Amino acid sequence: MGDRTTIYDIAKRLNITAATVSRALSNNSKISKKTRELVFKTAEEMNYRQNKLALALKSGKSNNVGVIVPRIDRNIFSAVIRGIEENLHSEGYQVIICQSHDDEKLEIENIDALINAQVDGIIMSLTLETSEKNKAIKRIVKKGIPLIFFDRKKDIEGVSTVTINDFEGGYKATQHLIDQGCKEIAHLAGDFAIEIYEDRYKGYREALSDNGIEFREEFLIHTSSKVEDGQKATRALLKLKERPDAIFSASDFVALGAIQELRAQGIKIPQDFCVVGFSNEPFTKFMELSMSTIDQSPRDMGKIAANVFLEQVTNNDNVKIQKKVVLAPELLIRDSSSRLPIK
Amino acid sequence: MGDRTTIYDIAKRLNITAATVSRALSNNSKISKKTRELVFKTAEEMNYRQNKLALALKSGKSNNVGVIVPRIDRNIFSAVIRGIEENLHSEGYQVIICQSHDDEKLEIENIDALINAQVDGIIMSLTLETSEKNKAIKRIVKKGIPLIFFDRKKDIEGVSTVTINDFEGGYKATQHLIDQGCKEIAHLAGDFAIEIYEDRYKGYREALSDNGIEFREEFLIHTSSKVEDGQKATRALLKLKERPDAIFSASDFVALGAIQELRAQGIKIPQDFCVVGFSNEPFTKFMELSMSTIDQSPRDMGKIAANVFLEQVTNNDNVKIQKKVVLAPELLIRDSSSRLPIK
DNA sequence: CTGTTAGCGCGTTCAT
DNA sequence: ATGAACGCGCTAACAG
């Protein structure tokens, strides 16, 4: 039935010892060609498969890598995971996925479960940062488990990161709006407790400043990343005495809400108002009025994160590798902000 | 450093035996309250964590469940996985994800890797069916590993399935188009080697037949699920002497291509032409002209698949459970097919 | 109630 | 070139 054949079974059949079988299978150099071939043949016949669990217990390496994301059904995260899986699969690693749902308790729980499962590495996108969380992260580092942050980073000794340059993304988006002739650019921002949102904001500020445009408090609105929040914020902006003529949103979903509200109020895009989002969610391309946005090349991000892990785990020097890979964001100019007939 | 404390460590500290510690930790009834408490306290102090790998080797149960999907960055699949993870996490299981990329070799490879990793169950969406693949699937069943198909099913003895009623989906979509006054309904179909696509087609046929509408060969076009294929197919349809006045597409992406092509040719939707897709991809809701489609409630599908697994694995009777859960598809009527001012 | 022993399947010394 | 013995960390069977 469900009985596996072990190296003992094939040893018995061949009247040799399990150790020999083990060695033959691992292509140990000092095994006679004859027995090696015999072992391989018999293993094949008996449909032998190495028991990963035994190997893992013995070696302390599970050949599993844990990935923690807020939620998997968000394009950027599933795309990253796709990249990770693709580059890890070929190296014999399997990917365990965990969702934190932006809940700190859950995230810590996931971390401990992964440590406990003896994963060989952890690749994660942080949610919020708290002291409790930092302890959990320290636990990973202390155990010597390679840890890589992507997207939502944080500078921690011994932790590698793969991110895009969010500052540059914010800067590019804003500069582009300015180039389109917009003067009064509002920013729909995420929670500044999360670094990436703060960075996008800083990029926005810098671009304004570099162009001699004054920043206005009332043009900065914090939102969660829901469509409705974009509508609400936009409604608020349009009620101001001095209205903005463009929005740079740190989230595509919020930008979508903004566009919906603008159209509902009969405002012409991009003639009278320009909008740029962030993340290149798939739907942005498919909208009738396609949305300009910043692409984060999430799949590459995943592939690179996987490679950083592999380097780290392969590296037998005692020197700790700590890589900081920063990808360049790409501005995708689409209908929602292109007044000039480019594209 | 990375040294874990084991039950031996805490046994030594307490001058008792490891077995006692193990029993205390697992709340074995015949352990004195005193030692139990002592053990728990010391375990806490020494920051003990049960080694899952050792447990797995011992018990043969890894507490991992494998999930195989064609690709993870497709909304329906990531949504299913989200549901699976949510319902399995609380039961202490971890989810290993694999991508088949619709490549048979890769899929078989994944199956064997999962068996090999001693997963306690496998939840998967089949790609194509071949004899080679069937062997791999038989291997799973023979090992007694609970196996659950979702979305893309296949009737196999001992395998549970969680699907939506694709026939009904096809029927509903087509009937809806007829109700809108469409008479010449084309169908952009997927590969009939995959059951779900055949079922959607059958539903389409049945609806036509039930309404006394004759089926036309030239109105059936097979496509892959790419946007461009929808454009191409639509271009072909519009070249026919007798043009269709509606399209039911088995894929949202193909339906999108159709809409793009129709608009490019200046055809008014939904006045002159109606379109219904399938899957409720997120972008369908966000299009300027939102697209009617069939919702598959993928997250529920995942949750149910997880529950079926849990039932199966909990079930200690020797009776094999084999469940067939069929969810009802929901027709979402949106702009691309609603001529009546509903909604 | 607790200790002793054994074994899950594998790789790895230490012998030979 | 191969065998014997051991241990990874844990639980379970069998004492007592």
C-alpha cells in the first residue's frame, strides 16, 4: 500500500549494506562502478525515492523556503511568489507560503512556524514594524536562517533586501505630472509607518521642490488601499477652494477610485486632470482609460530574492553576505496622464 | 547560535527522562501535575520548540499540504490558494505551492516531489490529462494521500473534487444573452481536452437548443486564454457573411480581446453586440465598460477544498471518503451585456 | 506515574 | 570498496 521502499529494502535485495546503497546513490567516488549501476537499477525497479524527511532531520536542512506575504491574492505578491518558485524549484527547494493579513500576531506566528519547520530561508514582505515583531525577526537571524525582505523592507543587520526604489518611483511619477503641465498635484499616500509609502511621498516632495512648486498640506491625504478610499479622498480634494489638477496615488486601487470620482463629476481626464497610480496592477492596463502607473517588476523581484537566498545558502565562507538589491521603478505612461500624443 | 534546545536538554536540567518530557508536553493524562508544570515552565525558559522534522519522520506525517496550480499569478488560482491557506493554517498545516505552467512534465515532477516530501495531502488543478499523468495520480492515490481536484477536475476513483458547475455557467451566460435579445451567439472556447471548457460549451449548446436556436459551426472558435486571441477570433467572426451579435467567451481575457476588437471596429456594446466572459477576473469590474462574467467564488472553492482535506485526514474509519462538491456559478450582469437599465 | 528501549530513514565516521 | 555502528529528535511500547 502506502509503504515506501527504503535503502534498506534495496540493500537486502542486493545482499549489501544500506550504507553502500546510500553512497552509491549519492555518487560517492569510492564505490565500484558495478555496484553503483546495480543499485541504481534496483532503485529504479523498486521505485525508490529518497525520504526527504529523514534527510532533513539528519542534515537539519528541510529544503523548504518560507514566504510570508500580507495576502497572496494581490497581484504584486502572487507575481513575486511566482518568480521565487520558478527560481527555487529548479534548485530542489519547495516554497511554503504564509499570509499575514497585515496582522502582527499572525505574522509572528508564521515566523515561528517557519523556524519551527526548519526552513532553510525566509523571504518576506513586512507589514508593520513593532518591537514584538523585531524580536521575532531577531530570532530568525540568530538561528542563522537566511532572511530576505522584499517590497516592504527595513534595515536590519544581517538581513538582505530586494526592493524597488520607491523614492525614485514617487519622484518619477510626480515629475511626469509636472511635465504634463500640472501645477497643483495632490498625493494620496499610504501609511507612513510602512517605509515604502514614506519613500514614495518623499519622492513626491522632492520632485515638487526641485520644480519650485510649493507643497500644500491639504493636498496630502492618507488612505488605505481601497477603491472607495480613493473616491472619498478625491471628493474631499474637489471640495477645496483651490483644487488640485492632478493626483499621484501610492496605490493603483486608490487611483482607480479617484478616476471614478473624477469622471462621476464630469472632469475630463487627462485634459483637465491627470492621475498616476503605483504598482501596475493588471487592471490598470485594461481600463478603457488606461491608467499610468509605476511598474515594480514583481516577478523579477521574486527571482532576484530567490537568487539572493541561493547565494546565501551556498556560501560556505563564514562571511555573512548581506545584499541590498534596489530595482529601478519603471514609469508607464498611459491614457490617464498623457496629454501629448506619445505612447 | 543556531542550536535548538531539545527535550533531552530540558530532561537533563530536570533530572528526568526525555520520554517524560515528551509526555508532559503532549499533555499525557498520566503525568503528575507537578512535573507537567515544571516541564512547561522549563521549556518556556529554555525557549523550547518541538522539532517538526523529527516528529514528521517519526509519524510519517509532515503537516504539509501540497497545492499544484498552472501558475500562481492568475487571480482564480491565487484566490483559491488564499482560501486553502486560511483554512489550513488554523489547523496547523502549512501549504507548499507548486506551479505546473501547464507543462505535463513539470506537473508530474511536482507530484513526485510532493509525494517525496511526504505531504499529508495534495490539492490541485489539473492541466492536461494523459496516460503518463494518470500514472502519477495513481501513485498519489495508492500511497493513500488525500487528493482533491479543484477547478479542473477529472473523475478518478478515490479522488475528491471541488468545482463549480461549468455546464450551468455556460448555460446561464448563454441564456442571459438570449434574454437580451441576441440571436446569433458565438462561443470562444478553450481546449476541450480540459473538461471545464467542454462543459461550458455544452451549457452553451443546451441553452441554444432549449431556445430553439440553431448551432452554427462557424460560431465556435477555439482559443488559448490570451487577449490577442480574443481579438483575432473576433476579427474572424466579423468577417463572416452572417455575423454574430453576441459572444460568450470561456475566458475573461479572451472576452476582453473581443471587446477591444469590437470597439476598434466601432461596434456599440451592448446596443449592437453583447459580450459575456468567464471567471470574474478583477479587471472585468474595473473596465470602463464593465464586463459581464461568471463568478467562480474561488476563495470559497479553496476553503472548501481545504475542509474536504481535513475531513479526509481526520476520518479514522477505513471507509474512504470521496466527496464531490459542486458550487453554483453566479452570473454577474454588467455593462457589456445589459441592455435593460437594470442594476 | 516514570524510566528503558527501540525505531522512523538517512548519512557518516571508523573500521576493515 | 564495503560493513558496522551511531545519531538527528521525537514518540510509543513495554516495563515497573
